[in-house]
Amino acid sequence: MTTQLDENVYRTRPDGGPLVLSEYVSSVRSAAVGVWVRWGASHDPPERMGAAHLLEHMVFKGTERRTAREIAVEIEGIGGSLDAYTSREHTACYAKVLDEHLPIAVDVLTDLVFRPRLREEDLEIERRVILEEIAGVEDTPEELVFDLHARGVWGAHPYGNPVLGTAETIRAIVLDDIYGLWRTAYRPSVCVVAAAGNLRHDDLLELVAQHFPPAGLPGEAPAVAEPAAVPPAERLVQRDSAQVHICLGAPTFPRTDPRRYASILVSTALGGGMSSRLFQRVREELGLAYTVYSFQSFYARGGLAGIYLATQPDTADRAIEEVREELHQVSGIGLASEELRAVKNQTKGQVVLSLESTSARLQRLAGVALYDEPYLTLDDICARIDAVGEQEVAELCREYYAPERQAVVWLGPMGERSEASGE
């Protein structure tokens, strides 16, 4: 049954098949399309941490019909792009092509997802590639600090595990593990297909029917447990680098929580651009950092709101003092009406501008399906942003943005302070 969600947005659930969503965009000559699997890093068992990401790599090594090179050439040869990613809660393969080449893109994507070869020799190659990827994170403190911070926020919960896994778990994964994961997770009934651009929904349904395998047995990712409360702690990690990289933040709430809009506005006010409080104070007024920004993540069972900055060792204490002072102020009084109005306009503008991209529209459609959210029109989103009141913001700031609630990780040349912390 097909449901029309908006003037040009449709959703269909074929019997036993994937959930299919599309958005017709008349102003473009391209189409972005992707297949999402409801299995991500948080579903990997601890002893096989990183398996979902390793499988994502493996499907690009060749299929029953195409070699690895042929996969790349088929899309790039028509001027398109092909990519994939693994997040904490799902895995995606997606492509962007000229509208006339949508059938080729769907053919290649379904070949990757449902007909990979999964050979031993390819596993050994990709194992080495991912071990290099892990080593690259270890050598990149502005990335590593986020993995360390996630562990500090979530503790032993799967949200605290690195998406790449660890060198130990990657070395321990065998081909049977990868094959078993593919058979369990990569099933039509648990997939989402989304597309946006110059395309028709009925044509997309025909392509899905043509290229997807029979429904077969239903599959489902294991449920992720509710995160347990972890007391906020401060961790100092010694690292030989030119800067100290600092990440601080606190767990919030799941993606479907209606307070998400208020949290986005607060994050924007704190560190969402050059006009934000932290950018103006820490960088422009005091010159304590080149990079300082806020970030947010929303998952099915929880969320995270945080701040990142990088600064010289001799200015690190002053920089984080200024960040904590801004958090103290915002947790005490929230946002004044004028500031709240300004960040609402900023956020609405960013939403509207982002949807000029078919890739952004594609990701939005997939998110609606993956998190079982109601589809919101652009006017609906703007209305929800406008509806956020000062009292709601103040209550949210008191609960989640107080300095004492923040888990903090310092990564860099800590000197005597690091030695005293036992790191």
C-alpha cells in the first residue's frame, strides 16, 4: 500500500519487502538513492565489535556479477558517485547519478547488499585496511577524543563502542562471523530504500521489485538496551601532540523526544557557527582556540549534546574555564527572547538551505523510516522550531547543560597533571 506523505513524497511497504520512500524534485536532473540496513555498530556483540563496519567494507570487494573494480567503474563511468557508511544504529550504501541512470544505481546497490562474494582473501585485505583506519584514528587526536568521550558518557553500553571496533576485535573476526551477520541483517524485510530527485515513485517500486531478492525469512537487529546512568567524570589522557583536544558533553534523550528541537536551538546558540557564544568568546575575543563548536547525536535509545575545542597546552585551562562559564550561564537562565529568536531564524534557514540538496533529502527520508518518525513537511519543521518557548529552553538547559553534568576528556600533552590522574 502506498501512502502520500506530502505533495511529492510517497511511502510504500511491499509485502515482505523493504520500506520504500521517495521524493520527487522537479528542479534537478539527478537522483540520489540508497539502501539502509537496520544493523549498526551498537548491535555488534562485544567480542565482534566492528563487524558491521567490516561487512560494509566487504560488500565492495565484489559480488556474484561484478568485481570490485567493475562496481566502481559502473557508477563513476556515468559520472555518478557511490559510497557507504556504518553508524551506531544502521548501515547504508547509496549513490547519486543522473536521473536517467537510476536503474543502474539501484542494480549496483542491490548487488552490493544482497549478492556479495564474502571471500576469505578479501577479508584479509579489508582486515588490514580497517586496522590502518583504526591506526589513523589513533594518530588523529581530533577524532580519537570523540571515541574516548563516548566511552566516558556511555560506559559499557554499546553506544560507547567505537564504530570501527578495536584492533583486537578486528583481528579476531573470521569469515563465518561476517557471513552470519550478512545472513541475519541484510534481509529485504528489514531494509529501507529511499530516493530523492527527478524520479517517480512507481518507477522506483518497479526497480525494487526487479532487483530485490524474494522476501525470505524476516530478520531483525537485536534490541539495544536502555543506557544506564554513568556519573560524569573527567579524564586526562597523555598524548604527544601540539594541542590539547577537549571534548565535554552529557547524555540527553532519544531522537524521537519532542525536546529535540529545543536542544538543537541551545546547541546552535552555544557553538553552531561564527555568531555563537563560544566562537565569539573563546576564539574571537580571547584567541584561545581556532576550532570550537557544539555537536549533537540522537539515537533510538538516547542522545548526546557536547562541545569540542582544540587549544595550546598553556591556554587549555583558560579555554575550558570560558566554556564552563558559558554553560553555567545558559544552565542558569536559558536563552533570552532575542537570542532565542535569532537562533530560531538561523536554524530554520539552515534547514531550508540543506533541503536544496537531494542527498540531504535522501538522508531525511531514510531517518523518518529508520526511527519510525512521522513525516514532517518543511512548514511543520519550522512550526515546531517556532513553538519552542523560553521556559522549555530554560528547563532543558538546567537539566542537561550544567557544567557539573558534563563528562570531560582532555587529550594531549598533559604533563604532571596527567601523571597525577593515573593515565
